[in-house]
Amino acid sequence: MSYRLFKIITLCFFVSYNLTAQKVTEITPPDYIKTIYFNGGTSESQLPIIKLGEELILEFDALNGQEEDYYYEIKHYNFDWTPSQLVESEYLDGFDEQRIRNYQNSFNTLQTFSHYKLSIPNQFTKAIKVTGNYMITIYDDYDDIVFSRKFMVYQQQANVGVAIKRSRNVKEIDQKQSVDITINSSQIQFVNPKQTVKTVVIQNNNLKTAITTLKPQYILANELTYRYNEESSFYGGNEFLYFENKEIRAASNGVQFIDLKDLYNTYLFTNVSRASQRYTYNPDINGNFKITALDVNNPDTEADYARVHFTLQYKALKPGQHIYVYGNFNNYEIEDFNKMEYFEDEGVYNTSFLLKQGFYNYKYVIVNKDKTIDHTAISGSFWQTENNYKVLVYYRELGARYDQIIGLGEKNSVGITN
């Protein structure tokens, strides 16, 4: 679909919003687009949740060697990712649909690529004016969408208290972590909060597993309390596996050996199932990744690409089930390139794909025949696991035309209590 046609369809969504509003989904990039590095001022790539007025940074590499022009567009969305009723001038100061002007070609690498970097605000898009959900869409000279990514903008108008507890369900007390929330505000008087206040609870920056259905259980004056037994709980999972190949010519953390062919090939140590093992704390970056390389001045253009080989020793699955390498390196997507193939003689699953030099977190998940994802069958799930939790609070005043984000609360499960 051309991007122009996409915009016409989007306009139709706005016109018939009340009757036919549809939820927007992210579009995955083609094979030649790699290392989408999206953040709001952090050193690692993760889901951007930024304060109103803070900088947003999007970077990516194009490996087709054509130095193409790419453009961006920003749209505002409601809590449920249906298009909001705001027009562009209400949520943007300036213009989008601009060419990304900041790009450089790779230097001294075996894999040639062009590195693109977009910062907002910039001379054309001067500011994001209101809070809420946003989608940035990248498209090319032919008006074809290349990829899109979600991000959120908030303004702290409410206090969001977050506490991480062990599950209150005795059957799952060793596997799950429960998120308790307290919301109050001296700036906003909540009216009918069970309808006007909504929350999104996010574990490890993975929006695809977020909990979005919670309503306040207790309302005392202007304080809202959420203390659920089941509805606000997540499987604790396990610490992410990791590897580092910032020295691309030598084995490092998690790397068994290196082989130079047309590109460097990085072979990781064979992983095994941890579901039946005891929990062991191992510091990670909760599924994210960071681009880094030794002895270079600019990792953006001088960090090379390697074909990274993943191997998992695991039993053969039932027909219709598949194992995938999972992490923020591809926005937690289930794609053909990160699906593993089973080798019966060796009793292992294997796959390989290109990754830029850096430090990566990953884990293995099973995708069932009905497309559901089992995050714990291979990794296991433990209440002690260190996880990051974020709680976004949305509020729509009576008569308002969009959902504003009025607060962000964040907590790590290191200090988990009963």
C-alpha cells in the first residue's frame, strides 16, 4: 500500500471515528532496515516514554547501499490506539512529513550501510504540544511505509505510586509478581474515575504484554488504589540471556568463537532450558540493547554487522509450535528471521541473523499454533527475577477530545516484598 493511500484511509478513519475507529498497529521494517534505535534520552534502545518537552531520538541503518531519502510523519492516538480527534496543528508545533536530513555512510566496515538519525524537536518539528499516545511512521520516496513505532508523551500532574509484590495467589506465588498502584493528584480533581482514568502497566518496556484493563478498586477522596490478586500480575520470568561482541574479532561475553567469511560470524554458546533450574541472579538490561564497539570514534557508522548464531538445546516441539529468539532488538516481534530451525540429529534449535556490534539481551519463547506466546516454558518463571515496571496514567476530562497522560510511575522488582 502506498503511503498516500494510507493517509487517505487514515483520514477516513477520522471522519467516521465514532463508528469505525480502528486500532493502529506497528509496521515491521523490511529486511534491509536494521538496528532501529528508539529512545528518549537513554543510552540503550527501549520504548520511548518521554516528558512533554523532552527530546525523542530515532536512529536506524539501511543496508541496501542506495542512500535513499526517508521521511517521517507523527500521529496522535487515544488510549486504545484508535485515532484521536485532534488535528495536526493541535498536537505539533511545526510540520512533519519532512525528510530525515541527518545521515552518514558507514566507515571501515565489511557491511556497508547508511545510518539515519532523527531528533525531535528539530527545525521543522519544533515541539510536541500535548501528551498522549503517538506513532511515528517512516516512509520512502515512493510514499511506501518502511516501518512505524509507538511512543508516549506524559506530563506529571499526578503522583503514581508503584509497589511490586509476590502474587497473592498461593498457586502462583513462586512464579508471579503483582503490581500495586496508588494514584492521587493535587492538580486534577478526578470525576467518575472508573470511566475517565485508565492505566497501562508495562513490564520491561514490552508494550505487547502490557496490562490495559485495570480500573480503580478503591476510591478515597481523590486517591485511587489498585490492589488486585490476579489482574495486575505478570509472570516474573527469568533474567535475560546476553552476549557482547563489541570486539568483533574475538570471543567475549556469551560468545564461543568467531569465524570470518564475507562478514564476521559470531557463534554464541549453546543455551539450555532454565525452566527446571534454580533461579540465579544475573544483571541484565531487561531485554534492551546498546550499540558499542571498541577502538572506534563513532559506533553509529563504525560499528560493523556480524551474523550472530543462536543455538538452543531443547526437545522437539509439537507440530505447529515454533521457537523464536525474542528481545527489543526487533521490538519483540515474531518474524521469519528470528524463528529457529530444529536439527534432530543434534537435538538443537538454531538460527542466525545480522546484528550490529553491541550488548544484547535476548530470550527464547515458544509460539503456539494459535499464535499465543509462551514466555516461560524455556526460561522458567521466578518471583525473584529483577524486572522493570512502568505505569502510565491516562485521563480524559468530561467533554475532552483526547486522552492525556497525566503521570508515570516506575519501580524495579529488586525490592519485591510479600
